[in-house]
Amino acid sequence: MQSRLTKSNASYSRWALALLCLTTSLFLSFQAAAFTMEWELNWPNTDFSNAGVDVTQIKSAGPPRDGIPTIYEPKFIPASEVSDLPSTEPVIQVIHDGVAKAYPIRIMIWHEIVNDTIAGLPIVVTYSPLCNVDAVFERAVQDKDGSRQELTFGNTGKLLHANLIFYDRETETWWQQFTGNAIAGKHLEKTLHVVTSQLIPFSEFTEQFPDGLVLKPEDYDSNFYGTNPYIGYDQARSSSLSSIQFDDEFIGPMDYVVVAGGNAWLFSLIRELEKIEHDDLILTWHEGMNSVLQNKEIVKNPDIGFIRVQRKDKDGILTYAPYMTTFAFTYMAFNPKGTILEDTVESSWGKRSAINYMGSGDTMPEGVYESCSDAGAEGGDDASCAVSDGNDDGNENENGAQSCGSCGTASPETTTE
């Protein structure tokens, strides 16, 4: 009798497991279909039938399509005439063919996307606050007939792993900011060419380029420029807008990392050592730049410094190399087999990012937010994020995520050691 009951229970368990698997499969299929139906209604010109990512992982950023206003006709003033931008606030520096431009993060955090042209090169400058990723791309793709189509980009209002998804207005193809890859639509499997840029304090830009051009605020009320709507975000334990399961003994999901040449290093390690050489890359830490995602006023955030990444050729000549600073969870989400280097040389620093990028230490300060949704609610805008990183050799994106074919970069400024 006992044997029959055991066999009956085992059979029941197998049927229950099979039913659970079937139910789960049907639910996921229904969820994917529901996502696709919604998007097909709002994006009739975008083909989601063969998306390059798992569409069930895509989330709403809060604002609708173009709810975060993209800048299409940027205005600039000479750096020497800027009077309302603190010297320690970060800007995205782009140099091409002798022209230097700076895009202040205090503006980018509210717009995320700027369509621009620098020395005749059409570019799009992006910033994804919820990943703290800045990236610059060429605004053109090559068609099958060899011609190049210039694109203009807007904001989908969608996120993947908390990272901005933008679209081009010409074909409504969706593009992932972190990788620069098209993930749905006509240009699926294409990748935008990365333009080398640097995230530096405004003082560094003005010192190098006193006549350089600086993006100015839009004409409407600019009282919010200089403020951070994501108060306490980089002090949270995780981002609720990412579906990635982050499980690391020594590195937390919100620890900052620097990605270059297909590798990633803890920001706090570079700050501790001040200089790291890896193959032909040289990464150095410099003081003098505010963080962005901690306090309401950016200028009142702590000085966390900035990273300069350069590539040294066989003659010892240094040139700027593509790189990005982002959260550990972002890097691992797009590089599931990637490794974050914690300790590449002997040092007393050890194996733990005890000093967070913000310098807050291991103890969570009182009142910081547990998730992105909490920070967004307090800050008043659960907005989108943005961007990708570099490639200069046509073989592999500097973020290590995916090959981009015949990528190219703008000519970086050349320096000597």
C-alpha cells in the first residue's frame, strides 16, 4: 500500500511540475504578446516580430514617447562667456576636426538626447541617468546600397536594464544606448558608430578650450537645470528598473565601474591607485568633479573626481580612448560573462570596494532610497536613462558588449606623455 502511495505521489508531482511549466510558458507567451500588441498600436512603423532582445524585459520609464524632451536645435555659447556653470560640474566633451564642444550634465539629465552636428559630422549626444552612462554616436547608418542615411533621434520612454532606448524618427527603429545596437525595426542588427568623448569637469574643458562651445539651456524656464531629480539614487542598494540578478560577494550592483577596451575596473580601485596601465590603455584618476546622482543640487555633491582614459601607441603618443563610467549592474546586464577587475596590482586596498564611488563607505546613510522607484517618486520624475560606449577599431565595442562591424570614431585630440 505504501509503495502504491509513493508511486502515486511521484506521478502527481511530475504532472504538477509539467502543469507549472506549461502555465509559466503560456504566461510568458501572453506577456510577450501583450507587450508587442501595445507597442504595435503606438509604434505602427516598428517591426517587433524579430526583436534583438527579450521584449518582456523592457520596462516603461514613466514618461511616454518623447515625454522627456529631446533637443533638436541645440544652441551654444563660448566657454569664456559661461557664468552659471560651476567649474566642478561634469560635462561631456566632444572634439572633432579642431572643434570642441561641451554638453553639461545639468542639462543632459533633463533632456537625455541632443541631436547636433560638429565640424560637419552629424552626432547624437546621450546621457542615461539611471545607468549614469554618457555616449556619443554618429547620426548615420549605411544602407545596403552603400549610401548613408542621416538619422534624427527621440526618446521611446522605454528602458532595458534601466538603460535608455531611443528611436530614429526616419524609420522608428529602436536603439539601445549602452551598446549602440538597433534592437527592433528596419535597422535591426546595425550598430551606430561611436564618437570618442570624455566626461570631465567644466574647469578642464575651459582650460583646454577657452573658446570652445558650451550647450546652453533651452529658452523656457531653466530653474531646474543644475538639480538632480534622482536624489539618492546612486546610494541605493539596487535599481528596481533592472531585471538582472546581481550576485557578487565583493561588488555591489550600484558600485561604479569604468569600462574601456572590453574590460571593467572598479572606480574606487582606480581612485585608490590613481593610475592603472593595462595593455595599451592608461587609466588615471583626477580630482575636481562633482557626482551627479546623490543630492538635489549637483554643485553640492561631493568631489568624486574623474577618470581619464588614453591609449598609448608604440611611439609613446597618447590619444583619448573610448570609455564609460556606469554601475556594476549595468555592465553585467549587458556583459553577463564579463569580469570586473577588483585588484590588478598589489595594494593595501584589498578585494572590497569599501569606498563607494561617492565615498560613502559600506554603511548606508539614513534616508537613502532602496530602489529607483523610490528615488523617482521623491525626485518627482521617474524618467528614462541613456547610453553606450566606445569602439575605435571596428571589431568590438569598448563596453565589450557586441561587435559593431565597421565602426569608426571621430578623431580624438592627441597628447604626449
